[in-house]
Amino acid sequence: MGRQMTFGVIVGNRGFFPSHLAATGRTEMIAALERQGYKAIVVTPEETAFGAVESYTEAKICAELFQRHAREIDGIIVTLPNFGEERGIADAIRLANLQVPILIQATPDDAGKMSIAFRRDSFCGKMSICNNLRQYGVPYTLTTLHTEAPDSEQFSSDLQVFAATCRIVRGFRNLRIGAIGARPAAFNTVRYSEKLLEKSGITVDTLDLSEVLGRIQRLQDGEHEVQDKLGAIKSYIPVNDVPEAALLKMSKLGVVIDGWMKSNALDVTSVQCWTSLEEFFGVVPCTIMSMMSEKLIPSACEVDTMGTLSMHALTLASETPSALLDWNNNYGANPDKAVCFHCSNLPKHFFRQGVKMDFQQIIAGTVGKENTFGTLDGRVKAGPMSFVRFSTDEFAGTIKGYVGQGSFTDDPLQTFGGAGVVEIPNMQKLLHYICENGFEHHVAANFSHVGEAVKEAAQKYLGWPMLLHN
């Protein structure tokens, strides 16, 4: 788990409805957030009537509170214990101007308590606040059911999805990506537009491989950073059959990348791995990249910067490591199964027991086995799967993507590298969509089901067209 998440809470109230419901509703929402370990920023009953927002004056008080905590607040939750004053809520959101995701929750009425003393009308009020936010040009997220009690299982589930959405939006804000090396000449498929990324507030810093190799040459074998990284590599994965000289090269590569990322305040990376490092340095960077991804700092191969971005979305949503895979092979005659593979830099989190460091069998045929140590070889474990791919569409002038869910299976598979069998409902429909829309053969994957959160964050709050496959 990362930092504690914080939500600004706006409690709706409309005076001619029972105001005691606003008071209890405020308490119920705070308790619901605290049960999941979240922090609430909300006006107190001393600052506004019942700690709710109804008038423009109360909207200003709420907005000023949110602005004071702007760096903390990941999202805003509007709770409607009764109908709620639509203008006051919308004004509070506009005046705060936090540019964070917003969740609209309405508490259901009890059919046995429909007298004037207990009637909520939140069912109706939710439509009014959504109408106002639409007029104000403010995007917002809805709960699965139109009305949900704060203490219900459904709201608890929706809150987890909303939190994942908020993590993606925050994590993409002012994101800095490091691209190490040039795109391999044979991989036109990983081309992308830095300008479209910059338009979305995402910056790419580049580092030429000549600088990487030059900085490595300045490092002495005995330097403590080099030896510390060497120890970290040996404790990360079994290296029994790998020459010590190759491990030392990997450790120096890791030190250089770590230092460059730190000095340039970079969040994630994409790395050239085909085949300059093998020919002119004598190792593959896979283990170093795997270690970064394992620490929730995604690193994609073949300078697939949009692949890194895709990995980062899943990592933020699930708070677990992500990998970049190839949609690589059919699996027998089953139309809903396929082999996903890389050769590989998958994080250790992805593997069954038995994963080890080895040489890269594909590249070894051209540059020699001795120059290709550093891959992770093993079978991907079974479990839930989310997948996503972002791509820059220069012709449409936008970033676009697709996202969906499936599973990694236990089906038998005899091959090398990092490979697993995936099962995805209606997979042929997805494959047609990928090909018809010119998406890359790389896809980010994660052991989770966070597809809805990724789609909501990317499409609604980042403004990128997305397909949610089903």
C-alpha cells in the first residue's frame, strides 16, 4: 500500500427535507471511509449547518477548506442523505477547482419510513446534482446502483473502484517518463507522439545509450553502490548459472539508471533492449527492469513508452506490479485463450515458484549466449488478469486505448522466457478490435480486476477514448 488516500466530502442538504438526515449521513460517510483506511476532509457542524453544504456561503466555506488541503485530496465524494441543494454542491466543487475525480452517492429511502420526518428523496436529488455538474462542465462518477447506503457492501466495492480511479488520475498528473535509448529500428509499432503526451501533462526525458555506457565505464567494481546493487540482484532471483562478470555489468547498469532517474525526478522508464546493450555491453537489461517493476516503478522494453504508461495505470489502480507482454500465440483451438509472452523482464510477482535468471534464447542466436544473460525464465502463475493498452493516435490528435479483464490459467505450456496462458471472454472480438484499430502487439497486464477504474480514469478524467472489452 502507498500513501493514505484522502477524500474531500460534501454533504448535501435541502432545508425543507429532514436536516437530521444530513447530520447522520455525514457521520455514516466518514465511518465508511475510515473503515477502508481513508481520510475525510469535511466541514464541521460548527462551520456550516449540520456540517453540510446548502447555501452559497456554505459552498465558499467548503471550497476554502478543500483548497487548504488541495495537495492531500485525491477525490471528492458527494453524499446525499436527503435531496441536497444542487447549486450549493456544484458551487463548492467549482470554487474549490481541485480537478480531481468526483463520486456521487445517494442514500436510499426506507419504504417503511416515508413520512415527512424521514423521507429523503435522494433518488431524485442525485439527478439534480448530476444535471448541475453537467451544466458546469464538471465530470463525475456514479455508483453502480442509483442509491446505495454508505455502510452497504455495494458502496464499499464502488469506493474501492473510485479510489483506484483517483490513484490513476493523480499518478498521471505531471508524470515524468524516462526513455533510455532509441527505438529499435525493427519496431515501428512502438512509435508514439511525445507532443500528445505533453498535451496531457506527461513529459518524456531521453537518455542516449552512449551516455549510459559512458557512465558505466566510470564506475569501479568495488564502489558501494555497485556492490549494493549486486547484492540486491543476487537476493532477488536465483543466479546459479550466471557468470559473475555478467552480474557485475547488470549492477552497474542498475546504478546508472537509478541515478539518472533520481537526478531527473523520473517516475517510470522504457528501455532499449534489442540489441545494442547485448552487442556492445554484453548483458540484457531484463533483471534490472524486472526489479523496478516489482517495486511499482514500471519499466517497459523496446522503448515502448506507451507500454510503460499502460503498465503504470494498472500499477496505480491495483497497487501491485505490472508487466508488458506480447499477445503472442494462439493456444490450441480455443478461441478465448492465447499465450502471452516476453523473453523476459516480468516482475517476480508474476511467476510461479522456480523462476530463475537465464540467458535470452532469441537474441543469443545472433549475439552469442555469453552476451545475453539477465532474463527471467519461468511460468506465469494463475490468477485474475486486467489488461490495458494506450496508444497515441496522431491522425485523430488524441491518446486512445482499450482495457479489459480475464485470467491467467494453469493450462500446460512448454516454452522459454516468461510465458502464460490467458483466457479472455469474447477474445476474438478483442483481437479484431486491436487489429482494425492499429493497436500495438504489446499489452500491459496485472494480477487484478481493475478494468472499470482504468476506463473511468482515462476516458472521463483524462479525456482519452477507451474501449472496455466485454
